[in-house]
Amino acid sequence: MDAETLREQIDWYKANFASIFAKHESYKWVSIQTFQSSYFPDKENYPPILKECFRKSENLLNSRSVFSLGMMLDITRFSQAHPELSLSGMDLFFNLFEGINPKDSKATLLEKITSFRQQIRNYVRTYLPEKKNDYQDLHAVSVYLNHRYPETFYMYRTWEFTQFNKLVGNEFPYRWGSDENYLAYMDMCDQLNVILRREMELDEGFRLAVEHALHSDPKYYPDPEYRILTQDFIFSVISYRDMDMTGRYDEQMKSKNLNPEIERVSVEDLTAYGHHTISAPSGRTPSKMDYVARQKENSRLGKAGERWVLECEKKRLKAAGRNDLAKKVDWVANEDDSKGYDILSFDEDGTEFYIEVKTTNYGINTPFYISASELAFSHENPEKYRLYRVYDFLTSAKIRIISGDVGVLNPQPTNYVVYTD
């Protein structure tokens, strides 16, 4: 793979993961969790079992011209209604789900996949001739296997495979119409999986973002081996890379809840957890990061969070009957970001205080950056300083208000400055 190109794609995906997951692709983890929660190998009741297992999978299996899920259910129902037939389509699906072992060699896996597709094709031609297509293509088979064994298999699409190959200069072979393409795709995904897992070791923020997303609701499959994340990375890079993902912040502001869930704490209530400096593993070259792109994304997110907090403060004061104070709430950082705080606001009795806003699309435990001037300002104004930690911004947007001198939390230096002649 072209290391520099892949680095750009990974940095883009990390910056946009929360938005992609929340607004577009979380259904993949829902689909697999639904299957895992519902599946058990009871051949006698296979049609209703499969229907229940795949009830959240229509987006993954059916499209305008392909009806893999519908045909699977038609075939298994027909088989159940005609037990006299020597060849049972229901048995073919049962053998696919239960006959393939995650430990199968590549040759064995290829043989079983090819045999299943040939048998299904013959079955439909023999017993369901009115059907023009069996729709059990390589993509459908891969979805079945991925749902049954999500820690081993991946969902395959020819378009994703070939486009990603082209993008990063892969040498994984593609052969038109060959089931061997799935094995090549598996090899590619396995390599990417190793890279993404290492990325989470080196970037604590990314790891926390992924863990928060996957564990935020029991409807999501926890994806312990990050196989679904790997195929989501490929799909997202191909599908969304050229889109302006950041425009979503402005769009969300139109309907964002201005009465958020708020937790109030002082710095004394919090404990800064351990921190260590991460260096590149021995023998590896430190990864190249697109800092310009990441800074641009973080700036847009930060501005969106500040604007939202501004509106929340105005609404709070108006609800308290203090329209006069609401008019005085000032987004200071929008004009001058050197003050050490972002927003001037007021308590209901008219006492002013200073707000520094730190926004993340991830969970409350996600680390955040704070400048030297912001630290100094909080130290000089501990009684009036409040840090608004805005989290889960794209989904439910909550706030933890931290009062006092943030320096008490022992912030760690993360950058170096270089002077040259």
C-alpha cells in the first residue's frame, strides 16, 4: 500500500468517525448485534430464525436490483413447505452457516463458497424457475459469513475492493467473476485491521472515540476485533472522502436541543487519570499526519460548540426572566480568541462569569487540549472561570461544567517548539 496515501485516509477517517457512525453507518453494528442476539442453529425452524436474525440487514443485502435477503427467505420457506424434495434449499443455507469454520484454510473456504453458490443456482433453476436470479452473489455470502462469524470474516463488495485497491496502490489481485476475490479482499482487510488497531494504540483519542461509540448502546455489536470498523473504514473512504462532512454542524444547529443535560462539578471533584507520552514503536517510522486537515476540522467543531453554548446561555437567562442579561451574553472568541476564554455570561443575579468551551463528538472521558493562555486565565480567575466540556455533540450533546482553576487537573505538555536562525 502507498503509505502516504493511506496515512491521509486514516487521518480523515479518524477526524470524521463520530459523524460517519452517528449519521450514516451505525446500522452495520446494529445489524450484526441483532443477528448475534437472535441466531441459533435449529434447522427445523430455520426460515423464521433467519427472518428474525436479518430483520435489521435489509440495507446490507437488498437494493433496487438485488434481493438477496428476499430470495434467501423465499428459498428456505419453499424448502420447508416441500419436505419431499431430495435437495433442500434450507439445508444449503444451514450448511453454509454451520458448515464453514472460521479456521478453514483459504482453499477449503473457497471450495465451500463456490459449492454453495452453484448448488443454490441449480436449486432455483430447478424448483423456482419463475425467479430470474438467485441473487446469492459473493457479496451476499460474505454478509452471511460476517454476521455469523464477525471476528473472522468481512462484508465484500466488488466496488469497494477495486476502488480502494486503486486508491492506495494495492497489489491484491482482482479477477472478474471469481470467488477468489473474496480471499484477496480478506487479505487486504486483515492488513488494514492490523494498521487500524495499531492506530488506536498510538492515538488514545481515536480509541476512546471508537469504544464510546460501540459501547454507547447495547444495540451495537461491540466489535472486539474491529473487523466491522475495518470494512467501515474502506466504505467510508470510498463513499464520503470527497464530501464536506463538516457542513453537518451548521445543519444541526437548526434543531439542536438548547436544554441539554448538564453536570456541574468543581476541579476538586475530578481526578486527572494517568498520562504517558506515546512514541513510535521501535523500528517504525512515526506516522505522518495531515495536521492542516485535522486542525480545520477541530476548528469547525470548536466554533459549532461555542455557538451552541452561546445559544444555551441566552435561552437559560431568558427562561429565568433575565432578557436584559441574555442580550449581554457575548461570544468573545468569535472576534478575539486571545482572551483566555470564549464566552462572557451571567448568573441569574447578574454576576458575570467566563466560559471556555471544549467540544468533542465523543464521550466525556475523551482528553482535550487547553492552551497556556487559557490555563493562565483559569488560574487568575478561579471563582468566575467555568470550563464547559461539551461531549457527544453530534448525537445528544451534553455538558459537564467544571468550575475553578483547571491547572489543578495537572495538564500535560504535548507539543514542542523549535527555534531556528
